[in-house]
Amino acid sequence: MPGLNTVKQRIPVRKVNVKLSGELLLPALIVIIAGVTTYLQPQFLSTLNLVNLSKQLVPLLIAAIGQCFVVIGGGLDLSIAALMSVAGVAGVLVMGSHGIEAGVAVMVLTGVLGGLINGVIIGYMRVTPLIVTLGMMSIAQAIALILSNGVPIYNLPEPFTEAVGFATMWGVPMTVVIGVAFAVLGGVILKRTIFGRYIYAIGSNVSAARKSGVNVPLYTMLIYGFSGLAAGVGAVVLTAWLGAAQPVAAPTLTLESIAAIVLGGVALAGGSGNLKQVVLGTVILGMLSNALNMIGISSYYQMLTVGLLVILAVCLDRLRKSDVI
């Protein structure tokens, strides 16, 4: 029947058009934000500000990548920022007595250990991720405050801050190089490895994944271990960039990482998401914060903006699922 064939031919075209429009939405938002901010504050596109913006984005980008893995796998990690704090404090304390390499290793391993503990409890004991990571957030934050006596630690080795916080590679800040490398690693794992396929499978339908032979507890532990790795690497970058180990480092980072992945189209129910879009969502949040600072708007309103963006993005996600948009 000619009519039926015509309908069959049109359906894929509509799906492709919807997909393309969704993929172009975030780049369009970036252009709009850049254009409006440049009109209001011409210094926005200056080289100095763009370099500063790129450095500001890196801790959030790394945290968002870790959060992306967890949410695609059907979970949630509220402990990323707290693990970043305790990892930074522990690493700096070790640097003073055992050297820079040992301190960096302690930062990374502290983050991974915290993530693995989350994963063991969630994966093997089947406890709700929200409760486990909320408890880990409190524990990690408390340990960071105890180790630092509640005050920032400023006596970092100068070679560490110079090499990571201020050095460049081919003209690109080292912190940005680390962030890009971590994003590439995350993308390769999600798209090119069995581990990545299992993350999507567990997030889509954990019961079906278990029946298909996937070792769900083991891979859940590894997912949260990767999130912990993100916290550890983020601690290295944030500590070097700030020039201090903060016991309460980036307190809004966890919320912002969730906002970034939701803006990037990652389904909070799990099973779907695109790391490239998460990177764009991170850029949008960073640009908004930078733009509001340059225009002179209070940080309180910036927090308000992030919260509104999270709610808006979740509502849009629900509408997409119901085929309303």
C-alpha cells in the first residue's frame, strides 16, 4: 500500500530530526550565553577570561564525568565533593613528609577507596545509593575537618602547584589537559569497552542484566570506584589550582555535577546518556557562573540559577520520555 509505505518512510526522518535538534540545543545555548554576556561585558571573550574559565571548569567536569557513570548505571553519588575534600587534605599532609608523588597517589587512592566502599555496600548489600553516599559524604567531610583541624592547609610544595596549577602544555593549562584526558578516558570506557556496555545494561534493567550473566555487584562496585577516581583526580586539580587543601572544598560541586549531567540529557532513571552532551552541560554551567560574576550578580543568585536549571532539566527529561516534546 503506497500510503502505508509513505508513513513508514516518514517516521525515521522525524526521529532523526528530533535527535538532531536535541544535540544542537546545548551548543545553541552556549552561543547565546556567550553572545549576551559579550554584549553586556566585552571582556568575556578576552584571552585572560577564557583561560580562567577553562581552569574553573575542570573540577566540575571531572566530577560530572564520575557522576555520569554512576547515574547511567542507575545510581547516584552525593559524596563526590566530600571525597574530593578528604582526598586533598590527606594528600597534602602526606606531601609534607613523603614527597609530591606520594601525596598525589594518596589523593587518588583516597578517592578510589571511598568510591569502592560505596560500591561494595550498594552492590553487594543492595542498600539504596542515596542513603549510602549521603552517609559517605558526612563521614568524608568529618574526616577532612578532623585531619585539617577545620582550617585550610596552605603549605603546599611549590613544585606541585607550579606543575599542576599553573604550568602549560603546548600553551594549554595543565589542569585543562588533565580534564580533557579524563574526559577522553571516560568516553573510551563508556563507548569502547565491555565495562561501558555493562554500565548501560545495569542502568537500563538490572534484573535483565543479572539474568544475562552480568556480575551486577562487581560492576556496581567498579562504577562507584570510577566515581571515586574522579574525586581523587579532581582533588589533585583543585588543590593545585587553589594552592591549598580545603576541608570543605567546593561545597556545591555535587549539586552542580548533577545539574551538568541532567542538562546533558542523562536520564536520572539510568540506562541512557551521552558523555559529549555532559561536557557541553558542564560548559554551560561554567559559562553561566563566569558570566554572572563578570556582570556583578551575587553568588546567591548563582546558586538559585543552578537549582532552577536542575528542576527545569528534570522536567524537560520527563516531557521527552512522555513524547510531549
